[in-house]
Amino acid sequence: MIKFDCKHHFGLQCHEDTWHCSISSLVYFGGHLEIIVQTDEPVTVIVGKTSSGFFAYFKSHDTGADLSSLFDVDRNVKKLSMVCFDEKIAATVAFAINRIGHLLSSPRRKRRAVNTIDDDTPF
């Protein structure tokens, strides 16, 4: 399990919120990763790379978004909240993508990805 902290400024609520999240599963499929992000309920997201950039696809909503960068959390929250309809889930997924993005952007590290993750995994 990969644990991480999220910190986001919610526009309508005019305050910044922090919370703890985790990725409970990460499966590498060559050109993309399938991750399960633990929010209030598990969210399965497929993150991948195309010739024109990156993408995130929400299996539960049967929709996705193009991402120009895996590491620009603020921009990704805006893009993901348009397709997942919940800003907190979008922020959590954007932070999760930021946390594991190096697996898609670095060919050498991709080979180290495994189907099961534990706390000792060097990410």
C-alpha cells in the first residue's frame, strides 16, 4: 500500500483541507497502470501515456480526461473534477497520479512495478 497526504484548496468552501489517502493496488500493463485509490470508497483509475501526452480513465464513470502532465496536481484536479463530478475525489486521484507518475515517465522504473505493493516498496 502506498500512503500519501492530500492538501487542496476548495474554491466554494474558501478553505484548505488536508486528508490521508492510499493506493491499495497498482498493476502495470505496459503502456498504462491501473490503480485503486482509497477515498471514502475505492476508485479504480487507469493512467496511461499516449503519443500526445497522458490520460486518466475512471472505470466507474466510463469516462476520462487528457492530462498534459502527471505531476501538475492543481491542473489535474480541474480536469479530473469535470469528469468525476466530485472535487475531493478528483484531488485525491490527482495526488495519487502525482505519487506514481514516475512509473510511467521513467522507462527504467517501470520494470520495477509489481502487482502487489507493500509499505517497503521504494517509491
